[in-house]
Amino acid sequence: MLAFRTKHCGWGARLALGMILALGLCACDCDDWNHTPPAGMGSIIVDNRTADGVNVYLNGYYTNRVSDFDNAAFDLAPAIHRVVLDESHGIRAWRGDVDVLEGKLTVLEVNSGFYSSDYDVRIYFD
């Protein structure tokens, strides 16, 4: 446990220190998906980092809703797949072609863009 001497610090300094520590703990980037694609397939992970649900469409078909601050895995054959993300209770959306690689996770990290009606989506392989 951390011990700090606060004899000469006021409540403002203690509050600021507590907020810094809390932000440091919440800012971690957790990439432990605990999902392995089935043999011969790959997976898309939709990591919803927004405050609303995201409807996921794959190749034109509705598949699932990913709740706020949650993630979901979608197992697919290796290929290029059309992905559409639609905000459950709003106007934000994103669409794009996504590569699914055999034995790999294709992660779509979904964030709300500032001053935009589009999602900010970062794609990477894990």
C-alpha cells in the first residue's frame, strides 16, 4: 500500500493526488480478449469504448449488439468482410472493409469522436 506524508498538504493537494492515481488506474489498455478463433478461422473483436450500445452488422446482416464498455467476438472465415457499426440510441455510425486473418484477432476499438457523428475506430491485429 502506498503511504504519503500529507502533513504540509491541504485537501486540494490530496484530492489532486487521488485523482491522478485514479486516472492512472483507469487508463490502462486491456487487450486480454481471452478468445481464440476456431481452427481455420479468424475473429473480429468489437471493443465498444463508448457510453452506448453498438449494433454490429457483418456482410449486410445484423449479428449482435455490443453493450457500452464491453466487447464481443465474431468468428469468421479468413477474407475481407464488410462491417457496419450503428449506435443503438444515437446517430453515430462507421462502415468499412475489415481483413480477417486465419488464427488472428482483428480488433475494432470503437470510440466516440469529438464533434462528429461518426465513430472513431482503430483497427489492429492481436
